[in-house]
Amino acid sequence: MADEEKKEGSPVKLKKTSKRYENYEVSGTTLKKKNKSCPKCGPGVFLANHKDRVYCGNCKYVEMNDSEEKEVKEEKSSKEVKEEKK
């Protein structure tokens, strides 16, 4: 009886499989990680690279990149040096 009475509902949504192989790079006989791993979660959980930060989606750990701040400071310091020479 249970076989005859099938429920017609919305179809089951399947989750996409993870592509962990994309996080590694093969060079010769060794594997290298493309991204850093999370210091709190440990190996196997990678940090996502954004423009101004690296972020862990598992534990919400954030590291800010200083590259933009350094560029701004360098521009200011180079302008100050030019003004001092005048």
C-alpha cells in the first residue's frame, strides 16, 4: 500500500559537491596549498582570499591585508619627501 501512495511534492534539491581538489596545486610529485589554512580550525579548512582580507567561512576568522594601507602610506611619504626637497 505504501508503494502505491507516493507523495508528489517538490523535487529534492541536491547539494553541489565540494571541489577540494581546486585548493591544491600539483608540482612534480608534491602537492602545494593554494590558500592558507585557518589557524583556529586547523588543516583542511582554507581561508578565502578577498581584496582586502582573508576569511574563514567556518569560524568567521578574519585577517586584514595591509597592502592597500601600505600603498597609501608610501604615496603620502613620497609626496612629503618631494615637498621637503623643494
